[in-house]
Amino acid sequence: MSSDKPSRRQQILEALAHELETSPGERITTAGLARAVGVSEAALYRHFPSKAKMVEGLIEFLEQTVFGLINRILADDRDVAARCERMMAVLLGFSARNPGITRILVGDALVGETERLRLRIGQFYDRIETQFKQVLREGELAGRLANGAPVAAIANLLVASAHGRMAQFVRSGFKRQPTELWEQQWPLLARGIFGA
């Protein structure tokens, strides 16, 4: 057996992400997911006790990936504007590469699911906003923000901008990439935030 072959658990999560991407507006059932993976429903439940736990597995993947990349940015880059730009690029790039998980990020795939999942996504966005605030406060102390720029409002604006672009991606049936026009839009935001 090749070490490159994904585990059954990973196969289930990949199938769920694929179903979320290819079946927008449809409820994903464990029976359909089992068919997509090529196993019985009982086999699914040996790896995940519920569908909510499967969705939670995708959220864990999202958190590990995004925050791992953000931690690298914080370690590698000292410039506040570059940090913010790269953090936005991580969010939008992750969304572009993971349409199914983006449906979870914007809440579209969570309709009818447990409240715990919606709270977990809310915590993800709160954590992102906190990261932006931390970076912006450091920039404020270094005199890198536009005069009087409110840190909390800027952090919220950046998160809302990322979320809005992801929602547009889902709304368009994944045709309008979250990165579309971003190279032209970031300088407009940056000018207001950093005065540059």
C-alpha cells in the first residue's frame, strides 16, 4: 500500500467537500456520501459518529491550513501592509481552491445543520479578525496606519471584505473567483488604511 494513498477518513472528507462543491442547494446525505466514497453508511460512521462531525473535520482542515499560513506570514514579514495583504490573499486563495469548504465558510452549507457548526465558523471569523487587530495595532504603534485609522473598524472591514468575496463566489455558482479584481481593489483599501 502506497503511503500517498489518503486514509479512509481523508477520503470521506474529500468526498464531502466535492459533494458540497458539485451539489449546491442540495442536502448532502450520508447515503449519498457513502456512495461517493464507495463504502457503506456503516463504514462512514466508523470514522465519524455523525455528519456534523464530518463537516467539523472540514472546518478543522480549514483552521489548520489558514492559521498555519497566517503564522508563517507573521513570522516572515514585519511590514503591516504586507502582512494584511498576504493574510487576505490566504483567505481568498483558500476559498478559490476549496469551493465546497467556502460554502461552509459563508454558511450556505450549514442551513439545517447543528448550531455548533455555525458557532464554530463564527469563532473562525472572530479569530481572523483578532489576528488582523493584532497586526494593525503593531502597525499603529509603528506609525504605519493612516492618521486616526480605527484598528477595530479596519479589522472588521477586512474580514467583511473577504467574507463578501467568498459569498459572491458561492452565489455565482463558483464562476466569479474570490480573487477576481483583487489586485486592483487591494490598493484602494490599502490607501485608506495605510495612507499609502
